[in-house]
Amino acid sequence: MLPGNVNPRQMKAMMKKLGMNVEPIENVQEIVIKTAQGNYIFDAAEVTAMTMQGVTTYQIVGTPHFEEPAPEIPADDVAMVAAQAGVAPDAAKAALVATRGDIAEAILRLANHD
């Protein structure tokens, strides 16, 4: 039962009378909210779309996890690490991503894996 002792059928009729349309979005697999600080990722969420007076709003119900964005790695840094550590550019880039762009740490990590 909803607040005010209104049954769901009455609530649906009132919403229709007010021009509101509420629909669940089925089979949602993932939702990502991107911010400058990182991404909020909902792996499993319930999503409802509500349209009123031509404006649609979305409600997300679920628990997100937060991921910081991967740093942008300049090509010059990749080349330098690859040359210093004697590895392929792909390995150098992976090491730079893992060290969040720290060139010295990436070279040390690669050198210690020999």
C-alpha cells in the first residue's frame, strides 16, 4: 500500500490524469556515470523512466562501484620506458598505466620482472 492509503490502481490512474508516464527499463546490463574524478559503474540496477510534461527523468536503484579514470600516457613516455627497460611499447604502456604515469617506477617494475 502506498502512503495516504492509495492503492496502486488509483495511483496509476492519478498519474495518468496528471500526464505522467512511468515505465521500467528492462534488461539493464550496466550503467556508467562519468565524472572528472572517475566513473560510477552500476553492474546490476533497476531503472525507471518517468515522463511528465514532455520531460523524461530516470531513476537508478542499485549499488555502484567507483573507478578512477586511467591516466593518459603520452607516446613519448611510452617510447622512453620501452627504450630504457628494453621492452615492447605495449609492455611499457601497461607498466605506465599500472604506475599511473610514473616513468621511473614503470622502468623499475619492468626491470625487476626479468
